Amino acid sequence: LRSIVWQDGCLQLLNQTALPGKAEYIACRDWRRVAEAIRRLEVRGAPAIGAVAAYGLVLGARELAAQPGDFRPALLAVAGELRKTRPTAVNLFWALDRMLAVAGRYGDDTPPTAVAAALEEEAGAIYREDEAVNRQISVNGAALFAPGSAVLTHCNAGALATVAFGTALGVIGEAWRQGLISRVFVDEPRPLLQGARLTTWELRQEGIPVTLITDNMAGWVMRRGMVQAVIVGGDRITARGDVANKIGTYSLAVLAREHGIPMYVAAPLSTFDFSLESGDDIPIEERSADEVTGFGGVRTAPEGIEVFNPAFDVTPGELVTAIITEHGVLRSPYREAIAGLLEKTKGGR
Ligand code: MRU
């Protein structure tokens, strides 16, 4: 099942809040519904958010082109609303900037329908590139594993979180097919259970042996020698290799260091924010207290309790063994490695 399908001017999103119970698509014909889907996590995962926002802008452009009014400022306003949906995954901003750069290539005398068509073409390019990038990351990352390794992954960095195979799960799938990975441990993670609900579901579909654990079991699993590596995705990576990813990633990195286990991050170039040096400057999304005080509509904490609910944390580059990209595997010192990546690709991702 594809997470994102663009067909005849309609964006179909596999509803990730309904999985694994129901596999149903949400049909978005309006950019406002796309923004809502990103906010509600009906679609989630950094590369998927980028691709979906690009199509959101296409829907906005088509709507604006069909009505009288000043097309350009209105298009910028739509992009502005899409930008507000989630703050941490830089792929959202990367995709919208890329889309607006395309619109900017056309003069004011260009009919808005032609700009909308060019934007649809660009969104398609972002979509197709993500698939190619996923494949390359998978191949680059698989080479890191010794035969028979068991690995631990966190949250969901799979086909659901991207356009095609995923980043961390793409690597796992490729390494499994090569006989290098024997089993995948998946933690929950609290509060929204993307691992327990989505990653287990994806791995099962691929026939990869999977063991679900709760978040607080990771240290013991490492201590007992049950995993030989940790591999996760990323939402934003700074110029010195600090990695924002789903809350709990930092704890796993600290545990991995203590147990002498490599900590790998798999992410495309579109997840790098070359403008930021330190992870301290990454905006961290804080979500509703309801996500922590209960689950599935059942309240588990006392009424009125104070809650801290950051959706992401930042793992300092020092704790990351390697960053797997479509352009190769980066290792510390990351400042130099990432500067080299920027130079190699000239920032064009
Ligand atoms: O809040 P989410 O579910 O969007 O968080 C997702 C993650 O943290 C993923 O690990 C990350 O986006 C990488 S997805 C390839």
C-alpha cells in the first residue's frame, strides 16, 4: 500500500491514525484538508510530510487559478499556512521552498493555470526523487551490517513515513533481503505508538521477523546482547550532525553508547538543515497534553495534571555512529563530512 497517491487532482493519503486496524484512504481535494491531515498525523514522517505539502500547494494553486484575484500573494499565503502545520521536520520547509522557487521562475504575465501545472510537475519530481533516494539509502545502509544482526528501530521511518520504502526501514528491508539482518526489535514509542502500530505492521507485511518491546525495555535488551545496532530516521539534521528525531531517540543513543552498540541515522539530504549549526536551535514541536494523559480516548492520568509533551528530541552528533544518506555514509567529524556533502551536491538536493 502506498502512503501517498496523487490521481486526477486528488491527493489520497493512507490514514495513519487508523492503522493497523483499518487501511483507509483520505481523499484530499482541498489544500486545507491536506494541512489538517499533516497536523492530525494522518500523514506523518519527515519525507512524507514534504511530498504531501508539495501536493497541498498544487491543490492551492489549482483552486486559486480557477478564481479571480491576485494569484501570487494568495499562493504565498497558502504556502504560509502549510508551513504552520508542523515545525520540526525540515522536509516540509524544503519542499515548499522548492515549490515556490518553481513558481518564481514564471513572470506575472504567465497564466496561473500554467504556474499550477508547473507546480504539479515539481511535486511529481519530489515524489519520484524520494523513491529513488529511499532505494539508494537502503543500499548504502545495508552494507553496514554483519550477517545475522538483530537491530532496534524507533518510531516509524518506513514506507508510511516516505513515498516508497522508507529510510531506516528501507535499510532494514534491504539488509534483511541480503541475509544480514535476522530480527528487528521495535519500541512503542509513547505517546502515539508509531512503532507498535505502524512499524510492526510494515515489517510483518514484508515478512521480516519483528519483536515489539515497550520503551523502557531497550536498555535491558541491549544489556542482554539481543541487538547489535540501533537504526532510526531523522526529522532535521544540523551542519554539525545533531539529529532531531522522535522523542526517545536521544535516550536510545545514550544507551547504545553505554553498551558499545552503533547508533545509525538514515536520512535523505532533504532532512539536512545546513543553516543551523547546533541542534539547540531546532524548533521542537510540543503537542497536546491529551496525548500523554490517556490513549484511545481512555484517560489514565488525573484531571488537570501538568504535562510536558515534546514530539522530538535532539541527539548530539557525538552519539551518532554514522548518518546514512543517498550520497553515501557520513561519519564523524560531521562538520567536515556535511560540508563535503553540501559542496558535492551544491545544496541542490
Ligand atoms: O511525529 P512523527 O510520527 O511525524 O515523527 C516521525 C519521526 O520521528 C521519524 O523518525 C522521522 O520523521 C523520519 S521518517 C523517514
